[in-house]
Amino acid sequence: MDHIRWLTADEQRTWRSFLSAGRLFFDLLDRQLQHDAGLPHAYYEILVRLSEAPDRTLRMSELAESSLSSRSRLSHAVARLEEAGWVERRACPTDRRGAFAHLTDAGFARLAEAAAGHVEAVRTHLFDQLTVEQQHALREISEKLLAHLGGTRVPLPPASDGSPGPDGSTD
């Protein structure tokens, strides 16, 4: 590469702020989940994805894609979640190589227990720190990066119209 497009001082500051804030934020969330619920964030994310799926079931390949995990890493995580009784693997009737992950009632209950503390941590350390305008800008920036990086297959909840859902949330 003959021409390197070095970062300007402002770009370098933006990059390092973004990198450091992201690392600190996700480390904090992981520690909170580990401390309060005994779950690493990656396992929590798997339980969330399954809880949002029809019949709380997804093909392992879909689950890997939606949770941004490699298939081997996901397989290991699902094995651990199976040991806990929170997820069960089911064979795919139409494809012998395929398998489904299903969130059990015990897994759903475990997720519900962990969710309150996790949501409070996200609210306290992200949303309470930003104005509504900054939150919208963060979403816009994040969605632009997702599209650029090929993350368009990651299922996102629909944009809220601000009215409360069945659980009282506006998310």
C-alpha cells in the first residue's frame, strides 16, 4: 500500500474514545451479568435471541448468525446452556446435519431473572448518559456501521412509536 490514509488528530481521538468506551461498557455489562446472574454476556445474548424467536426455537446456524458468533463457539455455549437445563438441542427433521436450539421454560425463567439487572445497567450506563438526540444519533451511526459491515442480517427490533408495549416498555 503506497498511500496510507493516516488518521488526523481529531479522528484519532474519536477512534480511541469509541474503542475505549466500547470496551469499558461491554466489560461492565459482562461483569454485571456475571455478578448478578452468573451468566456471561454471550450466554445472555443467546437466551435473548431464543426468547424472541417463534416457539423460542432457532436453527443453530441462524442463532450463530444473529448472535454474531462462530458456529463452533455457539455450539460450545449451547452445550453449556444445555447442561444448565436452559436450552435443548433438537434434531432437524428435514436435514440430518441441521439442529435447532430451543429455550426451555427454565431457561426463559433464568433470562427473566437476569434481565432486570441487565436492562438497568444498560439504562444507567448508556441511555441515562445521553440526550434523546444523542440516542437517535447513536442508533443512526450504529445502523450505518451495521449495514456497511454486513450486519444487516442481525435481527433488530422495529423502531418504536413511543407507545408502551404489552410489558409496559416503549421498546
